[in-house]
Amino acid sequence: MHRFDQRTQPINRFGRRTGQRGIAMPLFVVGLVAMLAIAGLALDGSHAFVNNTRMHNTTDAAALAAAKVYDQTTDIFLSTAAANSIFGINTNGSGNAEIDGAYDAGDISVVVQYSQTLNPFTSAGIGPYVRVIATGFDMSTSLSAVIGIATMPIAASAVAGPSPTIDTACNIAPLVVCANDLDAEYFGFEENKLMVLKPSPGDHNDIGPGNYKLLRLDCPGGACIRDAMAGAFGACATTDQTVETEPGVTAGPTSQGFNTRFGVYNGPISPDDYPPDVVTHQLVPPLATATGSDVITWGPDDKPVLVADDIFGYDYADYVSRTMDPMLHDYPTTEIPAGVKWRRVMAMPVADCSGDQSGQSSLVVEGFACYFMLQQIGGGEDKNIFGQFVEGCLAGGMPGPDAGDGPGPYRIQLYKDPDSGDT
């Protein structure tokens, strides 16, 4: 017969109350579930974070690709195709097996939107700002399933577009442009107006005798000038930086490098290294560039005045129109040598050239400007370089954090999506 204590609970012969076993077991189960839930949330949350990062990297790459294509073509169909292509390529990358599987299965939806403004981002089918949104990937969980969380949604968005005018520009042309007016908007330059960027030998010179606006490069000799004019000048310049000019005109190497942009190759230079522009069409006959011609007269302070700048008959707008139409390409991108778009648009440092800067001199960079190269450098006395001041151009360098307006070189960069906190 069992003995009962004062609480009427049965006591076995070892003096233990047998009823505690029934209480401990549920507590143990509850504790185990809680531990599994915590571990599951930690493991699956970490797993989700990794996939979320990979998804964002993929949308970032897609947005940058679309923005770059749009910048070159203003074609939303080509830009959207570029975004989808890069997104698919990146899902095949190392570590993206889950995202790739969901994308191949059609679970991930990719939407590409375009807006003329960054904030607000208004999807209206017109850039230059591009947003890529990827949704529909529900990542399967492991231990979190014990508390009813079978999947975790993974989504991402990215916005890309042109940066503000950059203060540090790279891959610039090794030429200095003299500001017309440092206190005026855009240094006193008028958009779409023609300018003499480099004078011919013997012509009037608005800097000083013996100074033809070439930058002094780290490597000496004509070969360095030739390659730099062809596009090899990878150095950078920064606003307020002092740059050195190179004395002399170096006419031969300058024209050899410059003319590659028009598909003309003279001397030891190859289209394999420096391809032509897709559009090499230029005015026929070319503008006369010799001193005393009907094109150039000389104003105060020996500054060139182009009397034909409004009637030269072929300008940047015509070039852009031809660039956008593959049927009008002189060097299609699919042939050999393959043309490269925008080779005739060059970014150059703008400097304060006040005073007599004869021969080698030091100039302060005030900013940067973009120019369309109207025609190749001719033979004989025709050594002037004509450029048309245009609203902007792609360049390497350091972009700013916010979108801005105004002519000048820029980069395609990522922006925080104004409509998403998870970017």
C-alpha cells in the first residue's frame, strides 16, 4: 500500500514525487522548440541575408547596364534587354544557385522602369534614370519551419543614372581648353557653338607663343602624344589642380592619334588598339583651317572668332542621329574593325589661361567640358582642331552623391532608390 504525504502525492521508495515527470516533459519540449526556433531564425535569417545581398548585387549590375545603354541609345527596348541579359548572366554566378533556379523556373519577376527625374522617380518610359526591381523569390527555410515559417521573401531594387558633373575626371583628352569667362555659366561657352581647341602652327594663339594647349604627360616623346590623342591618356585631373603644358605643337603625332577616331591610321598605330567611331562622316569639303580663311578671324587678345559657326552644315545633332541608326554607321560594331560609339566626343580640362603663357607653363584647372570633334586634322597648314561644345559625355572619375544638371563629363552610377528603404 502506498504512503501519502501531506499533499496526497504518491511517494516511491526513494522518496521522489512521481508526478513531476509529467510536468518536466512538456517544459522540455517547449524549450526544445524555442531553441530550434531561435537557431532556425538565426540560420535562415543569415541565409536570407546572403541571398538578399546577392539579389541586390544582381539588380545593381542590371540597372547599371541598362543606364549605360540608355545613355548611349535613348532606346528603352535595348536598355531593358541589356538589364534582363545582365540579370540572367549574374544569376549564373558562383553562389547564386538558389536565385538562378528560381529565375530559370520563372518565379523571379524583373521589371525595368525609366524616369526623367531621380526623386521623385516617376515611371514614364523616358530616362535617363533606370530602376530594376526583382521580386518573387521565396527562399525555402530549414529549422524555421518548426514555427510555421516555410519561406522567406527575397526582393531587391536598384536605380542607376548619370552622375552630376564630376570634379575629378579621368580618361580625358590631353588638351587644355581656355575658359572664356570664369565668372559666367559654363565658363562662358555656348552650347553647340564651334571652338578652336588647338591652333595650327603659326596661327594666332590665345595662350602665348609656342604653347599649343597640349598637356605635359608623364611619358616623353611623340609616341606618348600620339597614343594619348588616340585615347590612351588614363591620367586624371581635379578641379583647382595645377597642370603643366607641353611646349611645341607635335603636329605629326597629334594628328596620327586624333585621326584614329575618324578611321584614319597613319604611323605605328592600329585599330585593334584604338578603334574608329561608328560614325566617321564629316563635312565635305572640310572647313578650311588655314590662317586668313573665311572660317576664322582673330578677335581681341588673339582669341579665334569662327564666322561660320552657325552654318557649318554638319554638327553634333547630325552625328547623334547617325549614331542612333545602325544603318548609317560607317564602322558597324559587328565588323572588323569594329566601331565604338562616342569616340568623337572628348572630355577636356578647362583652365584659366589669363596672361601670357608661353611655351611650358602652369595652368589651374577650373573644371571640365565636353566637345564633339567636327573633323579630322588635315594635312599641310590645316592643323586646327575644331570642337563643338556639347551638354555632356561619359568619362572616368569621381562622381558626386546627388544628381545635378549642367554640361560636363559624368559617370553612370548607382543611386539609393527613393521609393525603397532596402537599397
